Amino acid sequence: MSRTESVDKGHGRIEVRQYRLSTDIDWLRELHPEWKNLGSIVAIDSERLIGDTTT
């Protein structure tokens, strides 16, 4: 699994994004045979901080 993170600042906020990529998805192809050509899956988590508020 590959992971990376990006941080953007501007307009009074901070945005943090975490990206995860996996090519170890045989289990997913077994569950969904119609996805036989699927090569990878990606997940992105995003967090935005404005002052004391996190969303």
C-alpha cells in the first residue's frame, strides 16, 4: 500500500488530505467478478481546519 499526504493553507484554513493506494485487491475482484480489469483502489481522507473547528 502506498500512502502520501498533502497540506494546503489559504483563506484562513488548513486542509490536510491523506491518500492511500492499494493494488492488492484480489479479494475485491473475487467479490465483484464483473470488475476483472480493476487494477487498484484509492481512498482519500480530507480534513479542514478553520480556527478551532475541524470538519
